[in-house]
Amino acid sequence: MPKRNLLTLIEQKRMELVDTVAKTGLNSEAAMKVSKELDTLLNAYQREQVRQRKQSASR
């Protein structure tokens, strides 16, 4: 997935997390679920950055 798309999804998930925490509390099951989803997106973004750096270095 392109980095630009990931950044958009990350920002949307961050906003969702803020809203969820405001409604259900920081330690709620719903907040934990959204937080894990955000972590997954952040990890995907980081993997994409590493992949692009390796690709640039091999040129």
C-alpha cells in the first residue's frame, strides 16, 4: 500500500482512537481494539519505509 494511503488511514485511526477514548475511557476494550488497529497501520508504514530505503540503496 502506498505511504500516502497509509498516512491517511493512520490519521483517521488516530482520530477514531481519540473519539473512542473520550467516549469509553482509556482502558476500555473498544479503545484497546482501536489502539491495536492503529499499531498495525503504524507497523505497516514503518515496513514500507524500510522497504523503500532498501530499494533506494540497491540502485
